[in-house]
Amino acid sequence: MDALNVKVLGLVDAGAQGSGPVGSLLESGPQGFRIACADGSVWLQRLQAPSGKPMAAQDFANGHPVGPATRFGRPGAEPQGGL
């Protein structure tokens, strides 16, 4: 799957919890999306899609396909290094 390019507006460090390829979705829940980083993971809580309005991660998930194969990145690039 191509990277899902979003602007991150709010995140919280999830610590060393979980692992996977950088930018990959590890979990989705009430706290948002838990995304793998080079060293641990973060919870994305608020984000904005290109040409979209800012919203909570759960609201984003209601209108966009987000699943185990989802990978978060930045426009024009595959995720590399730490998030």
C-alpha cells in the first residue's frame, strides 16, 4: 500500500511499546493511531489529510480506509528514519 500522507497536528509518545516498519499502523483505538517509529511508537491523535480539515484520528478513520496495511508518511516520500 502507498503511504497515507497526512499532516500530524497532535501526538503523544507511546514509549518503547511495539515495533514494526517505520510509519506502519500498529493499533487503532480511542487514543488514535499507534504508529511505529525508529525507536518505539507514537499515538497520532489529531491529523489533517491533504485538502482536508483537521480532525481527531477516530473521525479520520470513519471516512478513510485505515487498516493493518496502512503506512503513514509525508507527501512525496516513503517514511524513512524516525517519525
